[in-house]
Amino acid sequence: MKTETTPKMTVLHAPVGVRSIVSSLVAFFIVASSVTFLLDRGQEAQVQMAVEHGRQEMQVKLEAGLQEPAMRGTTDAGDAGEECNWSRGRWVYDNMSRPLYSGLKMRIFNGSLISFKALEYNATIDFYWSPLLVESNSDNPIIHRVEYRIIRADRIERHASVWRDADIIVFNSYLWWRKQKDDMRMKVMYGSFEDGDARLDEMEMIDGFEIALKKLTEWLGENIDKNKTRIFFAGSSPTHSWASNWGGEDSNKCLNETEPIYKIGYKAATTDYSLMAKAKSYFKTLEPKGMHVQILNITELSDYRKDGHPTVFRRQFVPLTKEQIANPASYADCTHWCLPGVPDVWNEFLYGYLMYK
């Protein structure tokens, strides 16, 4: 972050709720979860630590000096010279050092932009609603519950003008490109109605994602100062709507789940890494210009946390009735995340990257 004036970080949102991600990003340098993610480390000295939870005991390998350096290494598995894969490890309970939230901030609302002032740290964190990256029919942060989606292939400046002077930009858009049903497609608009050359093409969601990535990559290459701004792209946030994936009843979704999934290497049938790979391929085109977009791979570690969602207890515009609460198959929210919880660890990863570089 720059130091001569108030630092600013822009966060572009899609998959998780406004309340959860904004609150956690204000304290992005703090893990405030009752569950800590222990990292798989390199070939350094290790000790055994037993972690008990209820009747289940896990043996977790923990580096002897784990708490000395906050974090270091890379998240991309297989990178040469890798010291630490932050995206892999095991969740264990930590009732000693968490939570660490404090209440030292103020909020400013301005349409799609919510600004948080962390007064103690002389920092500003902007949460900007732009779920499909380019202009779209989902740009209203309140009224966007539509099954069909339309993006404007060549229009990004209205959003991007807000990001231009940020010291750190974190993009987050995957969930909005997933199909909600098998036959779901989207429309891409070229030209404009004002100029009389508007054209709508219908296509698969992933093809629309590529169009948005292409426009975003072009804009970044032309407008971002590589010596000033650091850019991150957060990985896909998994959902836990199909309890049969971990041996539960689908009618319950993730309701009443109180523990993570302990099976190492677990991957839900609905977890898709193809969008992340697509984003990587586009961002690599910026590297000849000396610009690096870091992918924050939070997908695998979040896949374990079937217990981290608000289910029927999510705050609603209209409170759920008793009958709705008794019907988790329709009303349990297993997409968004609770706080303190999983997003706190995403922010720990982000802080590790900021300190490491």
C-alpha cells in the first residue's frame, strides 16, 4: 500500500454476501475464526499435534516454527521453489487466540460503492459491486435477482474508473458465471441502443466469462500502473447444497452441520476449477508487460467447510416463517458464509501475500 496518503484497497465482489465479505475485509489482516486452517509446509522440522473435537481425533503435522513467520510461499501447487502451499491443509479448532475482531472503523455508502475507513491504520477499503466485471443487468447491488443475465461486451469503464487509483485490487466473480440450471445461457450485448447498432448474442456462461475476462485484461494492461497497484483474483467459492456429497441427506442441504469435512482431498461433485484455469490463462497475457495477477486459490480449503454457512439463519429482507425454516431444501443458504469463519482465512492468505512480496 502507498504511504504518502490514505491507502486504498478495492474489492470487487460476487460470490459471498455483502455483510460477510465487507465485515471481514475491514479486518483482512486478522484471522477471526474459531477454526484455523493449518498449512502443509515444506521439508522443515515438524512436530505432531493432536486435535480433539468431540469423539473424533485428528493427527496434524505442524511445522515447529509455524507461528514465527505469519505466512510465506505461494498458493499455486507445483510452483518451482515452493515453500508452502497455502491452499492445502487441515481445519482444526482454535479456542485460544480467536476471535480477534475489533470495532475501529466507519462506513460510507454510495450506490454500488461501500467505503470502510480503518482509522487506526489510515487505510480505506472500498467494496464495489460489479458481479460480472463488465456492465450488466446485475449491476444494481439490491435489485439483481434475475435468472437471465446480460453483459455489455465492450463496456467496463463505468466500473473500472472506481478501481483506477487503488493500491490493491481484489477481483471476485466466479459464482455469477455458474449455471443455476443445466439449460441456463446468457446474452452478450454489442453496440448500444442509443447508437442504433445494438446486437444480442446468446451463449454459454463460460463463453460470456471469457468475453468479460478479455475486456478486463485489456483494461488492466492499458490503465494500471504495475509499479503502484497489486492485483489479485480470488478463486471460486464452493457451495454445499448437496449433502449427499459428504454422506448426508440432500433434503437438509447444509443445515445443522457443525464440523468440517475431514476427508483429505475432498472435492464436491459441483466444485469446478475450469473457470479459475480460464482466468489464469487470460491474466498470463499481461506478464510480458511486467504485470502479474495473483490467483488466490481459496476453493479447496473452503470445500471442507460444510459447516460454515448461515443456512436458514441468514438475515433476510423478510424473515422466514416457521414453515420455511422447516424446509431447508428450499430455504437453507449454503452458498454465502458466516462470520467469523471461512472468509477470515481468505483474508489471512491475502495478508500473507501482501507481507511476503
